[in-house]
Amino acid sequence: MLQSAPKAQRISVNTSIDSQLIKDAKALGINISRAAEAGIAKAIAAEKTRRWQEENKEAIESSNEYVRKSGLPLAKYRPF
């Protein structure tokens, strides 16, 4: 039997949003709360990615430098 994930707890917040965006969203039947959640989730994911890349910048640059100098490890086994 499949179990569904528990629903996230919701809280009400006050925010200011461009009035034209609200009018357009309502006219198109867009759920404003869900759209805002999706946008916030996307912004969080992007910021986490940016921070991870910044925190690991030295290792990434080192790895890229190794590949530039030595080529890809095990490249001879790649079928393409």
C-alpha cells in the first residue's frame, strides 16, 4: 500500500505583490499561494546551489585543472 507524504504545515504570511500580477494570475486561474511556493522553492534551490558551488569552488577548479592537463580519467573506455 502506498503511503502519501504528510502535508506540509502551512502558515499565513503578509506580502506585497505587484497588483497587475495578481490580476493576471486570478484571470488565468492560477493558484497564487501555490505559485508563490513554487517560486520560493526555486529560489531556495538556486541559492543552495550557488552557495555549494562557492563553498566548493577551490575543489571544482582543481578538478577542472586536472582534466585540462591530463584529460578525463578512464577516457579510453568511453564508447563515444
